[in-house]
Amino acid sequence: MAWRILADLVLALHASWVQAVVLGPLWSLRRPRWRIVHLVMMGLTLAFIGLRGGCPLTELENYFLRRSDPSAAYSGGFIAHALARIVYWDLPPGVIGLASSFWFLVWGGIYLRLWLREGRRA
């Protein structure tokens, strides 16, 4: 029972992380300090995908799930697993990395432009 609770806590943390990365731009439009946090979160996400080939939160959640019930663990990444459960898509592993890279480049560019524009006003 405790292993399942730990797995659910990691799942909640993981879902919050993904939500912050995806919806971070909405939060950062009026909160310039959030932009740095958002960029760091996106950078860490890219680093884990690129260097490790997966997310440590997925690994930790699966570890707890296997301890709770070996048949409950899932293969693949968290996002692919969650999206597959929501909309029944089967995403290739590289798609998440490409989408994350695109998201980082787009919002990094937007933040850079905002910082430059805000710097000229000061």
C-alpha cells in the first residue's frame, strides 16, 4: 500500500512538472521572474531526454509501482503513457524529444525578445 502511495505522489509531481513546462508561458507573461524557472525546467527536461533517454520521475514511479504490483509498471515514457491513456495515441519516443526541443526554442526565443524589449525600456 505504501509503495502505491509513493508511486501516486511521484505521478502527481510528474504531472505538475509537465503542466508547468507546457503552461509556463501563460504564467510567465505577467511574471518575468518565472521565465528563468520555466527555461530551467525546460532545459532539465531536454537534458534528461537527451542524456538519459528517459525521465528519472518515470523510472522512480515505475520502481514504486513494481514494488506495489509488478504488473502495474508501464514501459516507455510518462508523457507517451499519459497521452496514450487520454487520447489513445502511440507516440514514437523521438516525438517527445522533438516536441520538447521545439517548445524550448520557441519560448526561449520569446523570452529573449521580451527581455531585450524590457531592457530598452529601463
